[in-house]
Amino acid sequence: MLFGRVHGTAVCTMKIAGTEGLKLLVVQPVNRKLEPVGALQVAADVVQAGPGDLCVMVRSREAALAMPEIRFVPVDLALIGIVDELHVLPDGTFDLVMKKGSTSYT
Amino acid sequence: MILAKVIGTVVTTISHPHYKNRRLLVVQPLVCEGDNTDEDFIALDNTHAGIGDTVLVNREGNGARQVLKNPDACVISVIVGIIDSVHVE
């Protein structure tokens, strides 16, 4: 699951059966610092997000499961939440490198 | 499953019904020495983990659906444990 910033909408009149009525948004995947990661993608929307919104997205089969009612939908990216508040500690706060030997984390 | 560190929290008032009343946390995977530490992702909390905890994250949809006891849950990453200690040879 990843963050995405909504950049616009995509409209297509000819589409495969099962995707009728789905709202498609153009999103830019972003990381924890809200920096763009990779290229723009198209996501199906179930939370009525709009341009500029920061969202939580889900990939692969779970994106199809996020669709209302319809089950076998050819969708691989879905918006499943609109982020209101994001609190992330700055880089370097925690040591993410595993050392050899025993390490206690409590 | 992977080892990861919880580094942040996400608040979403509008979210998919499968995510209602559950917390989303930002996690970063633990890496071996010399590897890139820049990756991050969002995971659903199932263990009352908090910022700073080292956690066990299941990053596979079918496992997540079993954990959440919902065969239709649209969740991929779910935190399934809080790590006490790790021993690496």
C-alpha cells in the first residue's frame, strides 16, 4: 500500500466490461516525504477523491477487491483512503540497518 | 513477511469500509548493511504497534485476508507482530 497524489481525471468511453461507471484518476505515487516516485498512473477511485488530494492506494488483486459489488474487475490500482493527517518522523531517527548477532528492540 | 520499523501514522477520515476503525502506519523495511534504506510503504495495524516499534509485516493479500478474517478485504500489508529481538548470523 502506498501514497499517491491525485493530479487529474481520466475519461474513456470505450472500456472493457466490468469497468463501467468506475471513476478513473491520474495519480502520482509519492513516498513518505511526498516526493514523486516513478511515472504517473491511473487508479480507480472508490472514495471520491479530487485533484490535489493525498490518498492511500492499494495495488494488484486487492485493487479489484476494493471495487464496490463487482468482483472480477481488471483494475490494478485503487484509491482506498483520503489522507487528512500524516505524521512521519525525519530520516535517521531510527537505525534501519540490521547488525550481525543479537539485537534487542524492546 | 518482513521486518520493518514504524516511522509514522496516517489519518484518513474517508476510507474504504474495510479500513474503518483501523490504523494505518508508515513503515520502513529493515535492511542488511550496505543496502538502500529509502523504501517505505503503508501497513494496516493489527497489533497495536506504535511509532518506533520494530514490527513483522505480512506483505501478501491472502495472508492479510486471513489475519483480518475477511475473505474480501482489499488489504495487502498488515502488521502481524511486534519484534522483541533479532539474531542474524
